[in-house]
Amino acid sequence: MNIRPLHDRVIVRRTEEEKTTASGLIIPDSATEKPSKGEILAAG
């Protein structure tokens, strides 16, 4: 099933952020925010 956006809309897939830091600390879900970066899949 293909989804195509209409007019000036885009379809974006969010990129997952790391669950651990470089030093190995685990970041809890309550401390993380929704990702503000993503990959554009299609543009109308």
C-alpha cells in the first residue's frame, strides 16, 4: 500500500534517539522528549 501526500504536505518517519549515553548511562523514558528529527519519505 503506497501513501502519497497531497498538496504541500510531507510524510516524515521519526528517527529514534539513543536509549543510552556514550558513557553507558541508561536514559529513562520519562526524561526523553519526542524526537524532533526525521527522514522525509514523500512530499506532495
